[in-house]
Amino acid sequence: MTDWRADRLAELPPYLFVDIDRKKREAIAAGKDVIDLGVGDPDKPTPSFIIDRMANAIREPVNHTYSFNAGVPEFRQAAVDYLKNRFGVQVDPHKELVVLIGSKEGLAHLPLGVLNPGETALIPQPGYPAYQAATIFAGGKPYFMELTEQRGWLPDLDAIPAEVCDAAKLMFLNYPNNPTGAFAPLSFFEDVVDFALQHRILIVQDAPYCELYFNEAPPSILQVPRASEVAIEFHSLSKTFNMTGWRLAFAAGNESAVTALAKVKSNVDSGQFRAVQWAGQEAISHPDHVEIRALLDSYRRRREMVVDALGRMGILVTPPPATFYIWARCPEGYTSMEFAGKVLDEAAVVIVPGAGLGKAGEGYFRMSLTVPTERIREALDRMSKVKA
């Protein structure tokens, strides 16, 4: 049989969760009640005020045609207003902002527009696997910036070799961070912008969790003077507004990078459904809506419950300042894959082994708070009975 797969697929890292997936399917087939704390997909429905706007927009014939990349002007303006009101950042809705079919789509397409074959992308590790895949698909070379607990899960810019800096074209960042929940202060973004200006590197700051914080509000890299020369920031409606399946986001910042991304998109898609954009306009215009604040309060309560329970089990964990993830150390004597397998075998609970998010994630595991509270409580009770 002919193998039609392109060579570039062989460059993708191996899927390290295959054993966990197999065990999960086997447990379900055996009749076990598996609780999956691995996927970061909100368990509560999209807020009703957003659904109501969608219900009206979907009946308007004007919304049934192609939207293309210009999108719905009102959504673009709402995104501009959000950046101004939330961060004090002003962007041009026509030149410095592009509407996306989810931020993952935009992150996948941006390297095609700005990265030449053989050029290097600086990628945080542990981190979101899409950054590496997007680099490989564009013919680029990944260089991994190791994130450590000792540095607050921020990359050490001084540790990047000079020859790598010379070859680099992109730097991916993700704050608040998945999987660690780490928070990047504005002073760090200032250092990154200086670094990027010095080495002529485009910063790609992925910020889907910027509204999922518990105390201090995270900053935007676009707040830094001269950031518009070297940075583009991605904002998603998926996590904040429980709209993961709706697929709506936007990127804003450097005009050249925005233009490049828009040109790639004009050749591969025809824009997001207009009715979804109208729903998004309603959502992003009300980030402090009572239903949105209630979602964050529920994550806060779940975070406290999980951190407390893990602490009683003797598992080292620091309460994350943002996101809906818990990033904790594996018990001594276990690799992350071994511990995840043991928890699945003995407790029928799925957790994410840190090694699956890059070598620098070894020794840790991730749990998601996007599961009903009673199910999380049940999962924690089962985990407490796992024999170390």
C-alpha cells in the first residue's frame, strides 16, 4: 500500500500520551468510571447572554455569506475597545488586528507567513505542542527554551546561545502559562521586547488565559513601549467565555506580522461565520459580566480544593495565580508517565504527564479544573487512596 504521508510529518514529536490513551480506553471498556482531568475544556455552558446574541444573528441572512478576513466590523471594534479598556493599548482595527478561527488556527498559520525554511523559532518547554508543530510545518527549526520552577517558569534569555539568537526569527511565549499557570510581570515583557529589538526577533505572545486570574491582572506585552515593532499577541474567546467549540479569536500588534498572517489566511480560509462574530462582539464587550465572574469564582473554589487535597497527599504544589490548571510535582521515585499511568490504573483518573508537554516537564503533572466540582472531589478522593 502506498504511504502518502509527507516527510514533514515524521519530524513531529511522538505522541507521548498513547499509552495513557490506551489505558483510558481499556478502563472504560472494562466498565470503570473514568474521570478525565486532562483536557482543558470548560464544563459549564457558554453564558446565556452570548447564546442569545448568536440566536438573533443566525437568523439574519446577511450573516450567511462569506465573512473573509475583514470580519464583522463591530467585532473588530469590540476587540480594539477591549485592548484599550483592559490594557490601555491602542491598535488600528484595519492594520494591526486580524480575526481568527480560534487562536490555534492563527498560531499554526503565522509561521507560514513570517518564518523562512531553516530559520529558528524559540519555543518554551514545557509548553503548548502547537508551537513546535507550526514551526515544523513552516520548515523552521525549533529551539527549546527550558522553563524551570526556580525561575518562576520564565525563560532565561541570557542562556540562549548567540548563534541561536542570530538564527532566530520567532519567539513563542504563553502567559498566563499552560501548563504551569505562571504569571509574567510587565518587567519580564520589557526585557523580552529589548531582547527582540536587539536580535530582530518577532515575539508571538499567546494570551488565551489573560482573564482567568485570581489576584493581580496579567499585563499585555503590547503595553511595553516599542512592542508594536516586534510583537503580536493572540487573544481567544474560548477559555474566558466558555466558547471553545465556537472557534473565535483575534491577533493584534505588529502591522507587518498581522498583514502576513492575514495574507496566509486569505489563501486557506474564508473567515469565521458572521453570526459567531456577533456573539463574540457581545462577549468581549462584557468581560466583567456577572456570568463571567461566576465562572472565575468556580475555578477559584476548585483550585483551593485541589491544592489543599494534593497537599494532604504529600504532593508538592503551588497555587497557580492564573489559568484553570494545577501543575504539581510527581511523588518521589516516579517519572511523570509512570505516575500518570498509576493514577489511571488504580484510581481511574486521567492526569497529564509533564513529559508529554516537553522534556522540561518531566517530574510534574497537570490537572484541569474544567470538570464539575463533585467529579473533581471524587477524583481527589480516589487519588488519595493510590499506593505510593
